[in-house]
Amino acid sequence: MKKHWLIKSEPDVFSFDQLWKVKKRTTPWDGVRNYQARNFLRDEMRVGDGILYYHSSCTPPGIAGLAEVASAAYPDPTQFDVEDPHHDPKSERSDPRWFAVDVRAVEKLPRFVTLDELRGRESLASLRVLQRGNRLSITPVTASEWRTVRSMGGL
DNA sequence: GCCAACGTTGGC
DNA sequence: GCCAACGTTGGC
């Protein structure tokens, strides 16, 4: 059973358009350093799962496009790289603490769906990204929420 | 830049 | 195990 997710990215760091332009429209989703997000990533994400690509810390925040999980989870290489800002000295190669998956852009939404629009939909009231204080960078989305956002985006 | 919310750390 | 201190996130 295909699952759906929402992942956050700051467009200044890595926008949906940038993902669209890289080779195979695919990039490692690494640097996740939150245990709850790590567990989703490692234990629940499957190749082919749908992803809402959310732009945060920008004006306006919102959903820019659709992506998909393009690999199984694998140990995040940045945790072992001393040069990398996400280096984790406490993580052992024999027992990696952090994981990554590859993410592939699938469809750019004809219309960017702003956070305000998402808030305006009764049927999206339980979307995690709308809850106050929500900081998780990877959250599950129901199939019906997925369809709603997709159609709001003009697909 | 502000600040509320939240996760993590570490002393006890 | 408690909890204060601290760092980060992210909308505004």
C-alpha cells in the first residue's frame, strides 16, 4: 500500500525547481537529525511513496510540487563526514544512527498551494504542517489529503 | 528580528 | 527520572 508524505525544504537551500533540474530529478534526502523523522524515513518510507514538497521559511510557504521516494533507506553518509555540518561524532559505521532516502521530483504543481490556502480547507484540518508548533520535517499525509492538495495545485 | 514551540542535553 | 538550559524551527 502506497503511503504519502510531506517533506519540508527551505527553497533558499534546495527548492523544488532545483530538484527538477538535477540529474534524474533525484537527490539524496540527507541531513535529517530528528528521531521521529528518522523513524518514518527508515521504517515506513517505501519506493514509490508520494511526497508533497513543501517550501518553508519563505514567502509564501506552501506546496511547490510532487515527488516520490526513489530508494530504500540507507545510512546517511553525512553523519560520518567530519567536514559536513551534519557530522555526528557519536554515530558508528557499524550502527548508523541516521538514514537517508533518495527523492525524485515527479510533477511540478501548475499552481503553488500556499499555507494560507491549505489552512482554508476544512478537509485538511488535521494536516500536520498546519498544527501549531509543528517542526517535523517529514510527516505522513493521508490519501485523501494527498488528493486534495494535488487538485488544489491544479492536477 | 521576534518569539512560541519543541527536541535534546546534561547536572543532579 | 526530573527539569532547567539551550539550540533550532518556522511563521509572522
